[in-house]
Amino acid sequence: MQDKRVALVTGANQGIGLQIAKDLAAHDFTVLVGSRNFERGQAAASEVGPNAHALQLDVTDQASVTAAAKRVRDEFGRLDVLIQNAAISNTRGLPGQTVEEYVKTTRPSNVSLDEMRAVWETNVFGVITVYQAMLPLLRETPGASIVNVSSGVGSLTSNSDPGYAPRAIFGPVYPASKTALNALTVAMAIELAPEGIKVNAVSPGYTRTNLNGYSGPETVEQGAREAVRVALLGADGPTGTYTRWENEVIPW
């Protein structure tokens, strides 16, 4: 087992995931840059620096996840932090469409079930797949933690308030997938609390990334802050929380 702490960031070849990888490398982590496409992961790891290594990881492919877990064990021997960042908002992009126009096509009454399944496959089932594969390593590493990158639009409490502005875009595809991710976070936190492994959800805010067609007002540097802050919390840190920068609690 190497002495330096090891962090795995899924979906780290671009956007917030890439920035999280850069920030953790700056905090002296060995960072594993999870990427569906290995070549893109290599390019991202090169951008992060010498403390980064590309890891082929498609969260929707069990064989890929299993192979990634084996490589982490064989080459690094530990996993201190797992940041579950990989996510998609849709499968077809938004060519010529605003987010509001897209939302109208994904109401419960007219949503494509194939679209919903595809997004949930990454955002929900992909998270549990990676969790199960990496958990043996996390359990062997003292002080390990998991950070699930969620979104404020997944809050059921907020969306139940008629005055909540993003309520208009709440629907069964991306927003509800983040609600499901929040539920997984609570379930994981309950399961791992007796073992001292922390599991928390964070919202990066509305950040300019490929996920939203680069329409967000915040930078990736801002979007990465809360995930990194929570990843760096010590053994006495909280578990089962849902926050945005800086430690602002989001209601479930």
C-alpha cells in the first residue's frame, strides 16, 4: 500500500470532475481520473499533473467497473476518497433547444422511458455499481469517505415549495435521478456509519459545464469547491449530509 492518499473521481475527464481532480492533486492526493474514454482520461490526467493517473471507468459497464477496482487494488492498494461525479442530463443534447423547451418534452406524461432509463443508468445505477465495486478497498483504508455529487434540483422539500424557482424544471429525468441519488446517499451513510466511513451529498451549483450546454453562471472552480471541502473533512466530520458551498445545508 502506498503512503499517499488516493482519491478516485468518476467522470473526471472534463468539467467539475476535472477541476475536483486538480484540486485534490493540489492537496497531495494521488488522483485517479475516471473516464469512459481512456485517451480522454489520459489527456485530463496530463493536465492535472504528475499525481494523476487515468482510469478507464464506464459506470454503466459492470466489466469496466470491476476491472477499474482491480487496477486500483493492484496498483495503489488503497482508496481514501471516492467522488461519484459522473452524470448525464440527457442523451440527445439540446441542439437549438433551451432547457425550458427540453423540460416540456420530459414531463411525467410524455417523457421517453428510454431517455429516463439511460440517464438513471448513469446517475443512479452507475453510482451503486461503483460503490459496490470500490467498497472493499474503502473498508480497508482508515478514514475513507464517499462524496456523491448531487444537485439542488433534486431536493423534494425545495420542489414542494411553490416559491422555489427551479421547481418548474423538476421532472423524472435528471432532477429525479438526483433525488434518487440523495436516497442512495442516505442509505449508504446508514450502512457505513458503524464502520466510520463518511458518505455525503453535495451540490456544485449551476455551473458552466457540458451537462447544461454551458449555460450555468458559475465556473468549474466554484462548482468543485464543496465536493473538495467535504472530501477533505477529517474523521470527526459529518455523514449523511446534503450541502452546497460553504456547508449550506440543502433540505432533502
